[in-house]
Amino acid sequence: MSINVCNNNSMSAITSLPSGVGGGSLNLISTQTASSSSTISFTSGIDSTYKEYIFKFYDIHPQTDDKHFHFNMSIDGGSNYNVTKTTTFHEGYHKEDGSDAGIQYNTYVDLAQSTDFQPLAYNVGGDSDESCTGTLHLFDPSNTTFVKHYISRFNAYNSGNYSVDQYSAGYGNTTSAVNAVQFKFVSGNIDTGVIKLYGVS
């Protein structure tokens, strides 16, 4: 077996990689733009092509104030979004005026063997300049041996004038292939925002 070597003295001097050396790349599958949308669902493009899928969220804004933005998975192409999940959720927060800050684990937005939608960002503000942004990673959704792991990170402009850095992780407790994902606020519409779905190669 041969070993490929970069024949340069320093990283700054490297102008090209040896053949066979590469890194993961993001392949855009689809983009959806909200416009007073009750839900945004991705019912195609999630299959065995990639081992990891990434959703990216840009300025997701609720029509009504103080709402959780959450997601669920489907094993039947989007007919039902009710995969059983066990999850965790924690955050760091800081108020605009500096009067309050901290880190906490939020037991009231995690799930224990529940088919409910999982919050990704909570208490998102509805003022004109408030929104949430973030990333959701879904791992090996077509695998029929293991459960379906995910991790997410969001920043929300909270309705109480907080910046909230929110982390969630967990698994869909199913060995069936997950082939659709839906996003929505706990109530009210997604006023505006863009969600992009990528496959990682």
C-alpha cells in the first residue's frame, strides 16, 4: 500500500493535494422559502445517497411572538411525522441589557420516548427584527440497522430580548429508514425564512 505525501515544507506552501486526498463537500439538494407557511416539509432527497444530511436555516421568523421552532421525522414519505425520539437540550443565554446570563439544561424541551415534535429553538421572538438561525445534522437516515441520530445548534433572538445559543441532540428510535422531515412553529405560521438541505459526500 502506498502513502500519499504532500512534498512541501509547511502548510502555507501547499498548493495542491496528492491524488486520492479529499475532504467532505456539501451538495445542495433543495431549498425552500417560507411565506406564511404552516409547515415546511422535505419529502424527497433524503435517501441512501449520503450518510449525513444537513439542514441550514436562515432567518426563520414566526408570525406570532414567543414560539418554539421544532421538527419531526417520517418513515412513510411524509404521510405521518411521528417518529419516537429521545433527546437532550441545553443552552447559553445573555440578555440585551446585560442583566441576565447563564447556561442551563432544559428538561422541559427534551423528549423521552415521545412522538412529539422536538424543539430546535424556543421562545423565538415575533418582532420584525427577531428570528432564529441554525443547523441540523441528520445521520445515516436510510440505515435499517441503527436508530437515527441528530444534532442541532441554533441561535435565537428570544422574545425576552435574549440571545440564546441552543443545542439539541438525540435519536429517532426506529430502525426503519427516515425519508422525510418537517419543520414548523408550535403554533402560527413561519412568516419568512429559508431552509436548505445538503448531502455530505
